Amino acid sequence: MSSFAHTLPYDRMMGDVYVPECPFCHSENVLTPMTDRDYQQGCEEIKTRLVMPCCNGKLMIKKIDSDYFWTTEAVRKTQ
Ligand SMILES: [Zn+2]
């Protein structure tokens, strides 16, 4: 399994979580509706659902590390 395809980079600033590029519609610098509680759950490897505000694309996050969301379905196409 390619784990790279299941990662999505993010940035967290002042409690706000941004995705540099939406994996669905490719909007840039999308501010997500992820709350602190959702974020903490993700860090504790509790599955967290995220709906992208730009296009309603749905992600299921199974883990959050310091750089990436780890998703249950591939969010990137491998070359
Ligand atoms: Zn989008």
C-alpha cells in the first residue's frame, strides 16, 4: 500500500487548519472547518470526518501527525 497517496499536507496557524491544496477541486489555501477538538481527536488516532468547504469533498482522517492528515482513502494519485 502506498502511504503517500493517503496523506494530505496541512498547515495549522492560531488554531486554524489550512490545506495548501484541496485534493478534490484543487483550490489553494483552503481554511477547513476543523475544530481544536477534531484536531486533537485526529492526533489521538480517532477517526475524524472533514468536509472541505470549497467543494463539499469528504475526507475521513484516521491520524494526524505534525505535517499530514492520514486519510482512509487515497487523496493523491501516485505517478
Ligand atoms: Zn475543494
